[in-house]
Amino acid sequence: MTVGADFYDYEHTGLHKLCDTKDSVIQDVLTYSAYGYKSPCGTKTLTPTQYWAQFVLKDTFYRDEDEFDDRAWALLDDMEQPYTVQANHRGDGKTARSGALISRMICFRMTNMLLYLQATYEDAATEMDNVKTEMLQNSAITEIFGSMKAQTFEDVKKTFGKRAWFACDPKTGEPFFFVLPRGAGQRVRGRNIYIQGMRVRPKFIVADDLEEDLKVLDEENRIKLRNWWHGSVMPLVPQDKFPAAVSKRWVRTREEKED
């Protein structure tokens, strides 16, 4: 299935495992949020997260978008890029876009552990609390996917607090996603969580506004941040896969593409 596919069979996409519905509108929302959208005349395309933002998170993403926005979404949704950097002007929506991607990744179970980094622990925890609130209060999300609020699973209570939190399967209660917020300079090495029968490490890392306004002018602080980033954060990236030597892009397996 490719972005903007003209034909699809909902059941063959595997999306029915997330929402077994016969409602064609909900099927379209799920399909386009998973694979992207192309208008019938081919003049308008939306990446998966861009569609998700405009039709599921529309209370946040209400302004008209331009070509620059299209390019930003395309870059954010390119999962064959090993690293993606957004260096846009203030107020452009970088944090909101990242939040949209994170909520889509949770709902579509695209990974099982996220490390979210901001300048301070409070900043990171607050932003992830915003994502959690969206997951609980957005009627479109709860109608389609159900409530993913943490609960007791196999006699173990999984917290859904402001700090690190789990998202759980609405039917079984089993945790399937773990969010770990951290501040710049805090310990991130050795962080793993037991989930779905195995210990996992962060498979997706988002860093947003790591430098505080005043500290960015201090050379010593910049050196500390740089050492922490390259010495603690970057080694968390899985070492069993490497970008292709020529294209510098991840070489994805058929199974990964289908997922």
C-alpha cells in the first residue's frame, strides 16, 4: 500500500484489527491516516500524519496550510530517514506536529516505547501530558480506538500519570506503548521497560527545544549538552540496522513496510 493509493480493501490493510468497523467514513479516516491521501483529481495529497492532524486533531490544526507545511509534514512522515531535524521559525507548529505524529504512532501501534526530550523534565512531562489528554478527550480517537487509559493488567497496575505512562489495549488492558519524558542532561542510558513479554528500549526519540533561552548563550552549557547528546542519547539508536551507504536511508524489510 502506497501513499495516496487509489484502491484499497480495508480488511486487507490489517486496520480492522485496530477497529473492526463497517462504517465507510471511519474506514476512510483510518486508511488515509495510515497510508496518506490523494484527492480524486490528484491535485491534493496529504501525508498520513498530515491527514490525521487535519481530520482527527482538527481543533489544533485549523489554519490553512501552504507548500511549506506540506514539505514539513512529508519530512516528518518519512520513516526511512534515520534522523529528521525541523529548524523552522517560532510559532510554525513544530511541537504540535511532533505531538500529532506521537498520537498517531500510539493509535496505530507503530512502536512500543518513546523517549521524549525537552530542555527540562517539567517541559517534557507537560507536553506528553498534552498528548495523553488528547488521547483521552478527543472523541474521534476514543470512538475509533476506544479508551487506552492505563489499568490493572495481570494484577499489576499500570500508571497513566503525568510522568512516564503506559497506553493500554482497550479490550485486554495489556500495555502496548510506554512514554518516557526526560529533560536535557538527565540520564537516559539503561532505560528499558518490560512490555508485551519483553524488555524494550526506546525505538523512537523526539527532542524539542533542548536548549533554554539563556543557557544557549553559555559555551560551557553548549558543550555539556553536546556531550550528553552524542554520548548518551545517540547511542540509544538501535545498532542492528544502518542506513544504506549510498542513499543514507533506512533499508526497510517487507514486514516493516507492511506494519
